[in-house]
Amino acid sequence: MSTLTTYVYAFAEGGREMADLLGGKGAGLAEMTRLGLPVPPGFTVTTEACRIYLATGQEPLGLAAEEARALAVLEQAMSRTLGAPDDPLLVSVRSGARFSMPGMMETILDIGLNDRSVTGLAKASGQERFAWDSYRRLVQMFGRTVMGVDGDLFEQAIAARKAQRGTRDDHDLDAGELALLAEEFKAIIRRETGEDFPQDPAEQLRRAVRAVFDSWNGERARVYRRRERIPEDLGTAVNVQAMVFGNLGPDSGTGVAFTRDPATGARGVYGDYLPDAQGEDVVSGVRDAVPLDQLKVLDPRAYVELGDHLRTLECHYRDLCDVEFTIERGRLWILQTRVGKRTAEAAFRIAHDLRAEETITADEALARVDGTELARLMFPRFDTTPADMPLAHGVAASPGAAVGVAVFDSAEARRRAAEGQYTVLVRRETTPDDLPGMIAAQAVLTSRGGKTSHAAVVARGMGKVCVCGAESLTVDPVARRFTTDTGVVVREGDTVSVDGTAGTVHLGALPLTASDVGRALETGESTGPLTEAVLATLAHADSVRRLQVRANADTPEDAARARALGAQGIGLCRTEHMFLGERRKLVEAMILARDDTAREQSLAALLPLQRADFTGILEAMDGLPVTIRLIDPPLHEFLPDRTELAVRLASSAHPDVHDRELLAAVERLHEQNPMLGLRGVRLGLAVPGLMAMQVRAIAEAVAHRLDVGGRPHAEIMIPLVGTVEELRLARTEAERVLAEVTARTGRGLDLPIGTMIELPRAALTAGSIAEAADFFSFGTNDLTQTTWGLSRDDAEASFFPLYLEKGIFSVSPFETIDHEGVGRLVELAVEAGHAVKPSLQTGVCGEHGGDPESIHFFHRAGLDYVSCSPFRIPAARLEAGRAAV
Ligand code: PEP
Ligand code: MG
């Protein structure tokens, strides 16, 4: 079958709409050519050619002929021939994927030089040194990139030559020495590969194009793609372009320019210029560039012309653009343009300014920023990129930056906090027992667990910096120290810095910068151009979003903070967090109760405490919905550790009776798989009086709030339901208590009663469950755990890195909702639930509720709200708005 596929496009034939095929760089070059900007002519080999080559190991049929034709056109445009012995045409061969992957793939310059054309270039340019320097660069680059020679061998040869000459600067080597270097390089290639550096320009070109294709699968590129979530199968385009030279003397040079400041977003052209240099000198930073302003003095004509082109580009792309340019003997050439990368701060300011200038609409401005950037701006951060190697990498579980002394248990964190010290709580993993220490500490660091481990969820809820699953650390809480894989020992009291945004831990105190944006989001007051841009963008997101945003909060303080950050209610109030600390003794007594009377007594003691909790939360969220989930975790979590208790008993001469009873209870409640055991609704049905006590506390709190003129909107939520029968029984019990409190208080307490959907069975039978539910709230942490059969506490630390490495996961399913599996269950349940009960309210309260990408999925799935930690609320509002435009 014959094919009409085109694999090669001249710049004049392409355009920016062809970025999939031509890559970002190729599309930009084509677009600039179309706009009439001075672009050295050239052509692009498509990503499709690359994909075929990578799949089959062979260039697609017809590619060589197309390349030859495009080259002939290029030669004609330049009135020169590739590699001709006198005045040769030289070309660059550069990678250019759909998404920018700076420095990750290969570039080969000066293709076309050989033993003969180098003298032609010397003559034509009048610069012998320049010609030989270009040649030795080509041999070096080609040898390393195309022929696979170790780059250090060339560097060593250069160093030896410089040492012989008594200099450290490449510029001191003269034409003769550079010619000798080129010879040495060729000898290295012959020695290392058994092959000669190819003298035929056409062969150079063909092999260079292939090497760029191959570099798509280089180690660097693969790691980068995984981190940036760029699909593996896109392939790269290859741009072949006539060389222009910035290193031909003082009237030449090269630089980069931005249409606005990419660091701050401030208006005004910005960039660097390096006189008498090649582009790679700017990138490698071997010589110091001067601010672009100085070009005004050095070459006023080129400066004005560059300014005009930058304006044209920004107007055309309607966004910040950056360009690479070269001035060859006073003539300006634009070598590349793209919509420029920018910091989070610049992203908000530029989007806001472009909207104010009426270049883009408010919806477009919203689409130009994202929740991850907003989160980055909300927290304190280290104000330098730490140059030192981190002690360890872990999961970036809760963003921000914190400095403190390492402590190894909760008590020490509290003791030092009471003395005014900043601490970092270091544990293998945390349990509810560590909560006081987590509250007292500035940051939490664990060696085990992933994004939905206890440490991560709780720290995120508190807005506390957290790095978890730093597996290379060996934490020894008894010796009160941790050891890194390189043998560094950090003892209690040593200062460490934790970067929860990057997921790293550093020795010593790195300098911190506070966040104006965080403050502005809580107060609603702008203090400068950045906070103004953030508040205005968020206001627009609020005006367009369909999804409501609620908070996961279980204290009045968190509720108030969440409200200040824009929460429209509470989507998950975890009541078990109210059973810790002093109250634990009461829970313990309830578990150990020998008879109904004893159990009722301990429940009666818990009742007023729970009521007070709920009253406070309902007050903080007055007028807004508050979804209160009945107790969920297995009871043994409220009892001491089995091993510790057994050791204590065994080593005591007079074992405590209470301890004995405790151990018996711990053993009775012990389960091999507690996450799949007696928890959630099962617990409510199995422990007499527990559910009734909680519902009574809620009902009485609501009645009290009504008495004092409040507008409470409590909703009762039953966790871990697998079948409608469980929900029916729980509902009957809850309604009985509500009726009883209604009768006693005279207040109408017709509270909505709903369920969490956390088990595949619940999702698959959502139609019948909906008959007994007023709302569904998707507990996607457990739903992910049970759908995949992956422990949310262990899996991320153990084989996740391997799975990410092998591309089985592109991201943890505990972080971003798995659309096809868990997400499909959500869609099915929403559909089935609405079919039975159109008024059924649906939301999500798992950690995915605060994840930008997942929020877009929930918008499409038709949920009513997402619920997330208070500190993720602004980002969730923003993303819910972005999902709607
Ligand atoms: C969930 O499972 O998604 C959920 C919100 O409940 P928890 O994290 O408390 O198990
Ligand atoms: Mg759950």
C-alpha cells in the first residue's frame, strides 16, 4: 500500500497548530517564519517519523528522499551547499518534542564541517580560529552524541591542551591548537569506536537526525517525562536549520529574551546577552552574560528590532514568549520561540495583567494558572534552591518549608514546643498517638507510608509540612536518632530543614520566606500585584465553578480557618479524632466494659464531650452544611500497642490487673487485616450504644444551636457500607435517636442521613443503597485501597517506586484518581444513585478531593462537591473553576 505521509516540512510550510507533528520548537519556527520574522531557514522532521523509527528501528520509507529534497531547497535559499569545500553551508540538528523538555535530548551543531570545508569556512568568514573552534565542537558533539564516546575523554584532552598552554580559558587556545584538538578528538573516536569521524556531510546529517530520535529514550529524557507526566509515546521532532554565528567578533553575539519577567511576571522586556558567543555558551553559563538592556548600547539597531519582534510575538501568542536570538555581524536572527516557562508568581501576574490589558478573557486567564502553582505560593518556602544534597528524598506529602530540631516522639515534641523550640517530629510512621506531637512540631518526617498514610493525611489537614516514606532513612526512636543511606547520623536536637513541596530533608537551617499569598487568602486583603492577581483570579473561579468546595475538618479552629479560606461547609468531620488524648481512657473503659451498665456509663461520659465538639464546629460553620461521620477505625487503634503491653506485663514483678485486662482486650480485638475488619458501620452495629451516643450528641448539639438562634445544618454519615441492609439498620437506629431527642427538645431534627461509598460493592449496588441514603460521599482513599487491593498505608513505600519506574503507574492512584477503575466506580454509583433518587447529593471526601487533576474528573462525573483539607481549599476552588471553563 502506498502512503502519502509527509515526514518533512520546510519552516514555511508549518504553523503553530501543527505542534503535535512538528514539536513545540518546529511549530514555533514555522509560525515565526509565517509572521515574517528573521528565522534562518530550515525544515522539521516530524514526530511521526521518530515514532516509526523508534518502533521499527528503521527510518520510515521515503524519509531520506524527503530530507534530501528539503535540504536542496535550504541550500538554494542560502545559496550555499552543505559542507562544500569553499564557503560551506552548516546546519544545526536539534530535538523538539511536543512538550518542552529543556536539555533532556540532544543537539548537534555545525553539521557540514570536515577536514576540507573547515578551511573553506576559515576563508569565507575570514576567521581561522572560529572555523577550527567550530570543527572541534562538531567532532566533540558528534563523537559523544552520535557515536557514543565518553564525553569526559574530550574534556580531558581540552584540559590537557590548556594546561600545556598555561591557561584555564578556552578562548586562549589559538587556531593551531584548536586544529590539533580536532585531530586528537578524531583519534579518540577512532580508538573508542574503531570507526572514523564521518567526513561526508550527508552522512553526518543522517546520523545526527537518528541520534536525536534515539535521545527520546535516553535516561535523562525518560526520568524527566515521568516527573512531568509527559506521555512516553509522543516521540520528538528534529529541526534542521542553517547555522548562524554569534561568535564572529564584537558585532556578533547571542542571547535569550522574554517579553515579561518570567520570575516575577513584571511587565517589560527581560533577558541576557552574551557578546561574541554561541548559544550553548549562554546555556552552559561558562561566561557571564550581561543584562539585555546593555544591547541598547552595544547594538541599538538590533535592540530596537528585537523589541519589535518580541511585541509581535506576544501579541500573536497572547502570552509571555521567550526567544533565543543571535546577532551575526550586526544582523539579527531569531532561532527559537515558545510560550515561556514561568514561576508560579509570574503565572498569576501575567495572566491577570494580560486580562487587564484585554489581551485575553477572564476565562483564559483562569486557564493559564493552576492549583499546584497556587499551593506553591501559599506556604512559606526556602528562599534559595538548596545547593547541598538533601539527606533524603521522600513523598512530598504536605507542602511548605519548615526548620526545626529533630525529635523522636510526641512527648519530646511537646516538651520542646513548650520551651518555644521549633521541632521536626521524626517517626517510622505515625499513629493517632502521635497527634499531640504533630500539633506541636513544625514538620513531620517519616520513613514509611505514602500520600494517604496517617502522617500525610493528618499533616495535610493541619497545614503542617510533611515528608513521608523517606525510605533511605533508618529511624531509631530508642537511640533517638536517624541514619541516612550515606551514613550521616542525625541525633535528637540536631537542626534539619524539611521541604514538603519538594519532598526533601536537609541538614541544618535553610533560610525561609513567608507567604503573602497565604495571608491574603485568609484575610481577603491584597497587599501587592501578586496577591491582587491571585484574589481576582480566584474570584473569577468562584463565579464560574459548578462544584462546591467543602473542608475535611474536625475541630472548630480548623472549621473556622477552612471557612476563611472559602469552604462552603464541612464534607468530612472524622469523629474518631475526638477520642484521643484525655478521652482515650473513656474509650478504653467502653471497650473493656464487662456489662451493659459499665458500657453505658462510659458512653454517657463521652456524650457531653462529643456534644461540645459538635456544637463548636456547627457554630464555626453556622449556616453551612456539616457532614459528621460516625466512628470509623477499628477499636484497637484506641488501645495500647500489643507488643509493648505484653513486654510491660512480662517484665513487671507485680503485673497490673488493668494491664492484664487491656492485653486480653487487645488480643480479642486483634485482626490480621484491620482495614478489612471490624470498622466503619460494622463497628456501629456491633458495639451497642456507640452509634446512638454519637447521633444523640449530634442531635443535641443541633437542638442547642437552634436554641441560641444558630442555623445548624448537620448531616449524619455512615462509613464503609457494603450493602443497603447495613445502612438500613444504621438509619433505623439513628432515626430512633433523632425522634427521641426531637420529642425531648421540641426541635424538628430531620437531619439528612447518608453514606460513604468506600467499597466496590457499595458502588456496584449504589442503586439500592440510594434508597436508604440522602447523600453519597465517596471515600476514595478506601475505595482506591479496596478496588486495587493495595494497602494505603504500605504500598506507596514498598513497590510504588518500581511501578512508577516501569510505567505501570504514571502517578500514585492514592494521589490522583484512577479514572478507568476507581473513577469508573464513582461514575457508575453517581448514575445509579441519581436514577433511583434524582435529589441524591453527591460529593467526595477522600484525599483526591484536593487533587487538581482529580477535581476535573469529579466535575465531569457530575458530583456536587469536593471536600479537602482546609489548606487545599483555595487550590480546589481554583481547579473547580478551571474545570468549568
Ligand atoms: C476515605 O476512605 O476516602 C475517607 C475519606 O475516609 P478515611 O480516610 O478516614 O478512611
Ligand atoms: Mg475511609
